[in-house]
Amino acid sequence: MKLDRDEVRAIALEGRLSLTDAELEGAVRYINNFLDMVDRFKELDLKDVEPFAFAESVECPLREDVVDVFPDREEILAARSDGTESLFRVPRIMEE
């Protein structure tokens, strides 16, 4: 299954994304490469493969969720970067 430029543009508009022509071309390539990869799974013989075990049935390796004391309100407000009482600047955690 392949998507053309118009279909990807329509999907982007549904997601309220505005794409340049270069971004649209990249998105078309990326999506079609992904769809090609998914299509390759159809070639696999999976009749003897056991069903996936869901996360609830496996012991969780994450730390225990413990209620902790929240920092002092004044300490939190002192961390504001722009001097307002409603906005905090947080570090970027994802790259473009």
C-alpha cells in the first residue's frame, strides 16, 4: 500500500500540520517506507507463534511509585524563567 502526496497532505491537515513541499516529500517517503516494512510481515508464517504476553502479566522492572514530599511553593516559583506567575520554561527533551 502506498500513499500519494495528496493523501499525506490530507492526513497532515487532519492533524493540523502545515508542511512545506520538502517536508511533504519527506513525509511521503517516510510513511511509504514504513508501510512497505509492515507489508513484509504478511510474508511471515506465524501460525505456530504464541500470542504476545501483555505487560500486565509480566513483572514490571520499573521502580515503585511512591508518594514523595513536593518541594516548597516558593522554591518552585523561584525557578520561573520569565518572571510571570503562570509560565515556566522547561528544557527541551526531544530533537527535531
